[in-house]
Amino acid sequence: MTREVAVYPDLAAASAAVAALVVELAHATDGDRTVVISGGRTPATLFGLLARASATEPGLRDLEVYFSDERAVPPDDPQSNFGLADRLWFAPAAMPPERVHRIRGELAPVDAAAAEYDAQLVRRFGGRPSPDGPGFDLAVLGVGPDGHTASLFPGAAAARVADRWAVASPPGTVPPPIPRVTLTSAALSTARTVVFLVGGADKRAIVRRLLAPGGADGTALPAATVRPRERLLWVLDADAAGAEPTARA
């Protein structure tokens, strides 16, 4: 696995760089072109860019899209990760519904929603997540100020599960206080490439800790436990990096 860090002037430029990677995947001729996307406020700009790119890049509609996590809410709830992506990307781009594999957060209890998504991924990839088995092509993730990624929160049992694709996760350390379904670190680590898209000065301390020489404590910081097969790319804005830009959109 190689690790790269690119710093852009602002989140818009960083998002444009990640959008270019997704478009590149859409052009790929090998693999199934599967991409994992995350929720939260950071990817909103990325989703808008991908919607606009679909006008000239029809291959984007052939991607298989999965979600890193989802809150235990229906898809039309303002807190739904799917709902955000649908409003900003899928609907404007006329993404075929069969290409979007959402987590049904409205299922109760939340363990049922997790079991359903886990079973779907077992069928899709032919077994449990494994470093040597099939997996995702690209995962675009975020990082919280506490080091969480997806809905894998520090100290939570979900962050230590190694034999499932998806599990239930209790409300974490960030709002809103809603139970969630999350892909596991083992599932995310099946990706050939993982991109952490991070913006904002409130992320600077955790970014420095995660990128420190020798690595961070993976037990304490779930983001540090995601280890893709080939490429780990940190795409930061200048505020998150606390440094001058090293890359241009």
C-alpha cells in the first residue's frame, strides 16, 4: 500500500480532485467499478460536481455506488446520507436506481438494517471481507475530529469487528444522536483505493495525528485501521492540513 497526501487551497478544489478520481474509475475497463461514498457535510460539493460531470461523462451512471454508513432514518429524512447524495448527485444525474445500493436505515431494529446490508455485500462479493478476496474499487471517506470514519467511533465495539461487511453502531460522539449502520474497517480495507477527503481547521489536529511518522494508534482512531489494498490518498484543504497547497485542481 502506498500513502499519498495532497493539499488544495480549499474544499472546492479538493473535491474537484476527488471527482476526477471517480470519473477516472468510470473510464476503467477492469473490475466492476464499485465506489463507496460517505455522508456528512464534507462530500456535498463532491456530489454536486459528479452530478454536473454526468452530462459529459455518461460512464458515471454505470458505477455501482455503496454507502459507508447510514443513520437509522428513512431516505427522505434530512439526516439521511442517501437523501443528501440523492438530492445533489443521483437525481440530477438521472442515476439508474439499480446502480445505487443504499442502506435501508428505516428498518427496525437497526440491527436488521445492518444484517440486510451485510447479507447484500456477502452475496455481491461471494463471502466475508478478506484481504485476499474481492472488494470495492474506490472508497471516498471522511474523518471526524475524534478520528472516526464512516460510523466507526473510537472505543465502540463496531470499530473492532473484523468478520462482517456491515454492523449496527450506536450513536457516536458527533451529532445527531441517532443509531447507525456502518461498513466495518475490514470491509473498507477491501478497497483497492481509499481516499480521505478532509476539510476544515477543526480537523487539523486529528489529521496531524493520523499522518504522524510511524502512524497513529489504530485502536484509538478507527480511521487509522482502514488499510486499502493498493493506494491510500489523503486529499486535504489548506485549513485541514495547516499548510500551503501542494497540488492544484
